[in-house]
Amino acid sequence: MPENKIVLGTRGSDLARAQTRLVEQKLRGAFPTLSVETRIIKTRGDKSPNEPIDSRAGRKGLFTGEIEEALRRHEVDVGVHSAKDLPSDSLPDLEICGTLPRADVGDVLLMKREGSLHDFPAGAKIGTGSVRRKHQLLWKRPDLHILELRGNVPTRLRKFVESDWDAIVLARAGLERLGYDLSQCILKIEAESLNLEHLAVADFLPAGGQGIIALESRRDDTAVMNCMRTINHLPTFSCLGAEREFLRLLQVDCNAPVGVLATIESDAMQLRAQVFREDEKPRMGELRASVQEHQPKAIAKMLHATMYGES
């Protein structure tokens, strides 16, 4: 392990800090004498919260680029990321060297009325900042009016409470890591009581890496790499590898209208994907393969070939 200290680099949002505290706890549990320091880094996405991110080029590195530059300058030893924010292409000098156990992958519909997605009247207003969620919502309810919702989780909740919108969609993992109790059907936000529906994962496949905290370090920093591997959750790491490879093969990142989810049970990985095109129903794919016989990237390639007729 590093001699006596490790510096974690993270964004300054409440969620990013909460996720970094989870990493700190894991490190201190594994290495009681290790000093762990956190450095807050402002990313392009934090500096320009209203910057358009519809294009793939504009989305890449929006919340990760400055942290990666700090790694290269040796200002931090490990970048702590929401895995879904990382571009799918690997970097020659940096590497994802570990993950924490994955949180719940599902999306939550927060509503100002009782009921469910299917109960909304035609033209109901639903906010989301995700192109994937927009396509999924319109696939199930083409009569809905989808509105752009940006900002960190507390900002999105505040905007929703102050708006005339009917509902918004957020990741369950982020809400729970911020301390919100989703065990009941009511979520208290300020003076507002919001109803919630857990959207079916079968229809609302998550973004690649959703619910995963990814740890990134310099490839040549053997001590830090080994330290991160000690706290790495291998099943989550393998699932992330498969999801990222599938996105790479599509040449897209998490801002694309793609849902992809890998799960492992016994010695088998199940990889499911949902790819949307404009004005089309999603192309669906599913594959199950032995993790003893196939690497995660190979399983992703197999699913991609199955869906797109490639050998």
C-alpha cells in the first residue's frame, strides 16, 4: 500500500462527497494506519451546469476530465467517480482499478399525486436530465410531455417542488446515498410529500455503470493500484467492465439513449441491453454466459454481435 497517505479526488456535490466517504470507510477498514485525505475538484459540468450535453463529444468527461487531469499532475492519487459519468473509451495512462459494491440500479418516479406512471393524464409533465429516461418514458407513454431537468439531486428536487410538473425521475442509488428513505411510498421534501414509484428495471434498464462508485488511478502507480484492488468488489467490477465495453462497441457513452445492465449469479453473467433510435421502438438484447469461460468484455462483444448480426 502507499507509504502513509492517499489523496482522493472528487466533485464537490453532496452525492459525490457521500460516495467518497464510503471509499474512505473502506480504505480505513482495510488499512487502519493509512491517512486518507479528500480533495474537491470542480469539473466542467460543475462550472457550467447549463452547458448543453446532447452531443457525444460534449458529454465526454463533463464530470470527470478535471479529476483525471489532477491525477496526471499527481495532485490526487485516486479519482472517485460515479461510474456512469466516465467515458467508455479506456485511457493509456489511467485505469479504473476498483469499484465498491453496486447500489440499487433502479430509477424512481417522484410524483405530486398518488398513482403510477400509467395513471398520468395525457400531456402530464415529467422532468429528467437523461436522454435514456426520456426515450424510455415516451416508449411507455408517448403522450407525455418530457421537460429538461438539470443540476445535482437536491437542486432537482427543489426545482420539482417549486414547479407545476407532475413528476421527475431520479436514480434510486443517488437518493439513498444522500440519506433519503425510500422504503415507504412517501418521500418528504421540505413541506412537500412526494409519492414514489420504483420503475421496473425490465422496462427502464439503467445507464451503464449506474449505482457504481468507480476508482481511477494512474496505471504506473503500482502501490495505489494494489491498494484499490484490496477494496475492489470483483462482481461489480466485472459487471462494469461488460457494460462499458458494450457502450464502447456502440461508440456511445451514458448520455446516449442506451440502457445496459450486467448481473452475476453463481458463475453466470446475464447482460441485457436496450438501444433506442429516434422514433423507433428499442432494440432489445439479452445474453447469459459463464464468467469462468468468458471475460466481461467478451460477453459484451457476444451480445453486441447477437443484436447487430456481426460475427
